[in-house]
Amino acid sequence: MKVADFDFVLPPENIALRPVSPREAAKLLVVKHGACADQLVGDLPSQLRRGDVLVFNNTKVIPAALSGVRIGRLGTTPKIEALLHMRLDGSRWKAFVKPAKKLEQGDHVEFGSLSAIVEEKGEAGEITLAFSVAGAELDLALVQVGRVPLPPYIESKRAQDAQDRSDYQTIYATESGAVAAPTAGLHFTPNLMKQLQDAGIESEFVTLHVGAGTFLPVKADDTAAHKMHAEWGEVSAEVAARLQAVRAKGGRIIAVGTTSLRLLESAGLNAWVGNTSIFITPGYRFHAVDGLITNFHLPRSTLFMLVCAFAETEVMKAAYAHAIQNHYRFYSYGDASLLWPAP
């Protein structure tokens, strides 16, 4: 399948640099049976029915963007930018670095008061960093020296500030480990959660620690040649049992975000823990999820391929054209869509 088949032109003015306030005031494009309807996220209770369940990703974004210098070689201390993307154990992380050519295995890097050794160097700027501290001490150090890893299309347009620490976090985030927010969940407020509960719509929580691979462009010409980076996730036995009960009673399972969907499809509504690198493209047969709430994604991205698989490519191309024409806001801080699969 050609990656170029998932391209489209997005005017720069459609890219959101800040979220709307309140969060549920964002637009919601409902795509059902090939037709588009303009709503607001606050209208979501009226778009669902009693007995449905929303599945949220409760991962919490950590300050995983680090700026430092290489030390230890005579005469040079080049600047290094690192983006942590997957925790290996208490002291080691996989990370993407720039410029990767300045680092070799065994090099020392100082990120302010936090130091690390390059334990391994892989491809495409990926390395393994072994930090000098571990566990809770490392987590605290990252809070002190790290930055919120905003997507490149935001950081290239404006400086990060203190507001991003709260804006780029869901209200129900409890499990630290993500380096990117599950952005569909950013629209939900305590008020909206209560309205959903009052309408008889249930909520369940799973964990998928979103990795920096979500930022990476698809460089291959064909989807078959693209490699997804693994992300760690968990569906507890209790959540799996409740989701199975919802399905047995005729309720629908709606994933809040592509991260929740990818985890549920990996788990198959069963208890599950481990790494997933599932790559969903048109032709995939969905078996765990009945609906999807998601933001608007980049051209040629794996996430746009996923929504095309869920609701058909031509339908989604038409939906995105409608969204662009009607001034929907795209990407992490943008508006949302509620997608139902084609019959």
C-alpha cells in the first residue's frame, strides 16, 4: 500500500497551537455511514447511548525532552537533544537524539544535574541511555531538568511555557510513563465526565505509554516497509471482564484515542500486559472496538492510516476535506472526531 495514498494538503492556519477553553468546547466531527455532522465535544452524551462504554488511556506524560552536552572527549562539548521514548528498567531508557553523529557507545552526556552513559547506539538516531540514578530518584530528576515533549509542529511555532504542563495532560492521567499525550482525552473535563455518567455511559481505563515513535514520519514509500516502535501497555483482568460483559449485553466499546484502540485490538478484550507494535492499515479487521474518538492527524502518518482503516479511506479523505473547509483545528491541541465504522 503506497504511503502517498494517505497524503492531503493542510493549510498552516488549521494547526492548533493552543487548546480551546473549556476543553469540551472543541468541535466534534461525527462521521457515520459516510456522512459528516458538525457537533461539539460537549454534545458527546447525546451521540452515545446508555450501556456504551468509553475506554480511556490513563497514561501520564513525563518531562521526557532533555537538553545536554557530551562530555569526556578532549576539547569538545557538543550540545545534545534527547527525547526519551521507552523505559527499559529503573535506570535505562531508549531515546532519540540529535545530532546522533556526535554520540558513540560509551560517551557521557550531562543533562543539567542528571548524567547518563550511551550504553548502545542503534539506527535512525536511537540510543540507549543508562542514567546515574534510578527509580523514583530518576523520575524526580526528570521533573527538574526535563521539558514537556510537545510535538515538533507546536515547538517549531512557539516557545513552550508553564501552561503546557497542564494543557498537555489528561485530567485522569495517573500512570507515569508516556512521552506524548493521548490527545483525544485532552477534551474531557470533570463536567463532561459527569454528564456521560448521568447518561448511563460507562468509563474504563487502560494504560498505554505513548512513545516518541508517534512523532516520527513514515519515510518508506510503501506501508509494508514501515517499522512501528513498540509501546508498553496493560489491560487489567478486571477491566477486560467488564468490557466483555458490556459487549455481551449489546453495549458498544468506544476507544478514546488511537492509543486505547491499538491496545484493545492488541489485547482482544482480554487481560494483557506487554509491548505492542501493532500497525493498523486499511484491510485490517477490527474485533475489539465499535467506535473511535480521535483528533485530526498528520498527512501520511500511521494514525491517518489507522482512521482510514476504521472508517474507509475515501470516507476519511472526504471528512478531512470537510474539516479543513469548516476551519476545524488539527493535531494535538485541535478538535476531535467521533468515527463509526462503515457497515
